[in-house]
Amino acid sequence: MTRYLISFDAGAMDHIPDEEMPDVGKAAHAVVQEAVDAGVFVFGAGLERQRASVVATDGTVTDGPYPETKAVVGGFTIVDVASRGEALAWATRIAAACRCAQEVRQLMPDPETDAMLRQADRR
């Protein structure tokens, strides 16, 4: 199985009227439940609209805001599926529920991190 990041930019849902947001939330949670039930959901969340902090290699912290040209993630879901086609199918469902386009990217596999997680689960 391969993990995919499905995400949307901050502001992508700004076109949705406030009174419709509860319906969007219900639809999004329904898709998450479907992904959980299918055994493909790894994690997901919306991100607070706040300044991000960038921590440099020397420990220097720089707080935003950033120029409008910098893309900022507004929310994301990680799924673990058998193919890119399956990831795109989940992205389609998420896009319909959230009423905004989704970006799909394959996460690089890291066998060492996976081994660490398996070891931690055994504790």
C-alpha cells in the first residue's frame, strides 16, 4: 500500500456561505467515516488560519505572514491505498464533500520510519 496526501489550499472554501458550513462538515465527516471503514484513513485535519512559524536549522524562528504568492495548506487527509487511481477516487469524494478542489501527492516511502513505528506499537 502507498500513502497519499490529499490537500487543499487555505481559502479554497471561502466561497461557501457560513450557513452552509455545517452541511459541509457533515459531508466531510461522512467521507472520513467511509475511509475509516475501508481501512485506508491514516490521518486528516483542517489547519487553523494563523501565522506559521518557520524554524531554521540554526533554531532561528521566523513568523509569518507570508506573501500571497506562497501557497498555504488549509486542510489535508492522508490515505494508505493500493494505487494512485484509488487515491484520486478518494480525492474526488473529498472534493465533493468539501466543495473545493483537492491536490493529490504520493508520499515517499520510508522503511526506517515504518520500522520505528512498528517497534513503538509493540511497546
